[in-house]
Amino acid sequence: MWEEIFGQKITIMQWQRGVLYRDGVFKAVLTPGVHYTRPRTDTLVTVDMRAQSIQVVGQDVLTVDGFTVKVSAAVEYKVSMPDVFATAENGSVHWGIYLRAQLQVRDAVAALTLDELLAQRGQFLGADAVARLAAEAEEFGVTVNRFVVKDIMLSGEVRKALAGPLLAREAGKAQLERARAEAAVLRSMANTAKLLRENPELLQLRTLESVADGKAMVVLNR
């Protein structure tokens, strides 16, 4: 009886909005607080206004130069139009944004070479990609706050292709260092030989020093 007179009491929480339909027709968006609805004619759909996140699992994508990489991403959104959001089929908002984010990642990777992708890392999803996803998400009544790349994973084939030049460069550096060391030794020996040729008394002095130190054996001819 009380409900017939005053209506059914409902409470909308701080993080919610209530979408009210009367006789099946949209009536109003209810803000947080206490409201009363007509049990026989009113239908209320509560909408969570807190930020929601979607994890876009890694998908295999081809770069423009034919390398396969696996890229995962994350999307953060929140409801901006509760009345529009409430009309979407249950679960379709999450899935719809997920598919659109996948396509944006795929298109962005497909426009880059592997070197460009690795150079840009998580920054290859530019403002244009974020803006396109945000525009597409508006049809669900939500605003995209964040759209970022989480991981770029390389296949074994790609890692081997990248490791080849790197190993070759490291081997070349090692050979160059050995050659430099050998050249330094040869220069030192050549300089010493030249010095002894030009100053034979230095050789005699060095011989006497070795004898004095007990490091040399002198053979005297009889």
C-alpha cells in the first residue's frame, strides 16, 4: 500500500547512475541519492560509472616488412552517457571495445617495419589511434581514457634474425680489439729493435743488468 502511494524507494550510490524507463520509454537519468519509482510502470537500470579496464590479449600481427610479432594492449574507459550505455546489449560494450582495440593495434603494427616498431616500442599507438577508438566507443556511451601497448613479443624466428647481426657485430669488435693489441705489441718490439740498432751500448747495459740480477748466464770463450 505504501508503495502504491509513495512509490518504491530506491537508492543510487555515489558511483552509480540510474536510468529510469516508464512504460518502456526512457524517462530520466537519476543521480546519486534516494528516489521513488512506480512499481507497475517504472523500470530502473543502474549503471556503474567507475573506470573499467579491458586487457587485449596478445595477437599475432605482421609488420609491413613481413615479420610476425605478438602485441597486447590495455584500454581504460568509463561511462559518459548512462542512457546510451543502458540500451546496449549485456556484454556487448566490453566485447565491442575489445574488438575495436584489436583492430587499431593491428592497423598500427601493419603500417610499421620491425625496426620502426622496436624503436617506438609502446609509443607506436599514436594520438590518431586513440582518437579513432574513442570515437568508435561513443556509440556505446563510454569515453576512452587510456589506450596503451602492454607488451611486444617476438617469435623465435624474429629473435634469431635480430641476433645474427648483433653477434656478428660483437665478433667483429672482438677481432678488432685483438688486432689492435697485436699491432701495439709489434710496434713496441719494432721500436725496441730500432733503439738497440741505433744505440748498441744499450744492449750491453741491459746484458750487464741481467747478469747483476742473476737473470742471465754469460758464457766466456777460452
